[in-house]
Amino acid sequence: MVIVVRNLNEAKAEAYRFAAVITAGPKATEAAFGHPLQRTRTFADTTSGPMAPSIPAVTSLVDFGAAHADSLLIHCHRGESRSPAIAIGIAVKLGHTLDEACDLIRTWVPAGRAIKPNPLIVQHLERILGRPGLSATVARHWPSIAGHLGAATTRAW
């Protein structure tokens, strides 16, 4: 299993090395790599409003990622918020515990990059995966998002 989380520019450069690509947020036109197996869902890095991540979009990306986890690149614009949140969902769907999933994400994101999983995606994952406590576990690993869980805001990370 090879899973990585990247930003948009890194994904453009590295996509060809992976069997599948997830684009979590950027428009398809921004992430048109010509990759033969790419799932794109467009949404903003917000926690409310018309462009906020939806449950169907998150479900689609997590299911696709779990089905292609042998060689998968996951990206958003900065590789800090939407893509790490989707990666957490994929790791849990693959059978990892909540703590294991959070630890794995740190190995999938380039060293030194900030990780701030999108709070709305995290809340959606709790419902989608039927894992009460997922939000609390993620907030324990990344305390900077704790105040945003359950709060409607349009602040982009």
C-alpha cells in the first residue's frame, strides 16, 4: 500500500507515479492531469455555505480511495486540510483504528507540512464511517481544529 497526500503542484508533478488520484476540492480544470483513474469532487475548504464539502462528495472520495489504496495520491490545493481529512477516512475504512489513522496521515504528508484536517469533513467521516469519537480523536491529534468542530464558519484554513 502506497498512499501519499500532496498539494496541487506536487500532484501535477507526481500523479503519473500512482495508479489512482483523488482531487479533494480543486476544480477539475485546475487538476486536469490527464490521469486515467482520477476521482475529482469540487468543494471549498470551508465548514459551511454552498461550496462546503458534502456527505456524498466525501463518501465518494473515501470509497474510491479505499478501493485504490494500493497506489494512491490524494491532493487538495495546499495538501493541509481537505486531503488529510479524506486520507483519515480512507485509513479508517481500510480497518485502522482512529489513532492509527491519525498517525498514518503524518507519514503520508510531506515532513514539515502543517496538517489541519477540515473539521466538516471530519464530522462527515464520523457519520459516514459510523465511528463515534472520530472527531474527538482527530482534535486530540490536531488541537488547532478542536474549536472548529461543530462550529459553522466560512473561514478557509
